[in-house]
Amino acid sequence: MKILIVAISLSLFSMGAFAQKNTTKTDTKKAPAKTEQKTAASYRCPVCGATADKAGNCTKDKDVTLVKVGDYYCPDCYMTSTKPGKCTMCNVEMKKMETTSAKK
Ligand SMILES: [Zn+2]
Ligand SMILES: [Zn+2]
């Protein structure tokens, strides 16, 4: 009979240990699992927002040149520039190309 009690208490103990492990796991939510972001995409299409890891034209918008993230582009004619300011073609304030679209 003693053995049975020991076995039960042992299993209870191990269960408790498991439960503790689980709670500690949820407690330490700091664990950076989300930090693994796609860093490859360094070019974006100003029209559809598609990303690419190299310069070129958008696969969907054939005549639109991809804008390098961090560079500026004209929302009207999609002319790109490394500096902020107005588009030399249509005098429109150029926008900065961000890695993600409109973060609030
Ligand atoms: Zn596009
Ligand atoms: Zn323009």
C-alpha cells in the first residue's frame, strides 16, 4: 500500500512540476520570438506595397520602379530620390519609403 501512495504522490509531484513549468513559460513572455522579422525586403513598390530584396521593377506593376526603403518617392509619378523634398517632375511632396506600410 505504501508503494501505491508513493507512486501517486510522485505522479502528482511530476504533474505539479509540469504545471509550474508551463506557468513560468507564460510568465516570461519577454522571450523574443517575434524579433525574427523579414529583413531581406529592402525595396518596396510604391503602388502595391510589394517588397523585394533587390532593385528593379515591381512584378505586378511592370513600369513602376521599386523604391529603396529609406529613400523618398513621389506618390504621383513614383520618381525616387535619396533626399526628401518635392518631386522635380510634378512638384509633389515626396514620401519616405518605410519597411512596413502605415504603422499607427
Ligand atoms: Zn507593385
Ligand atoms: Zn512626381
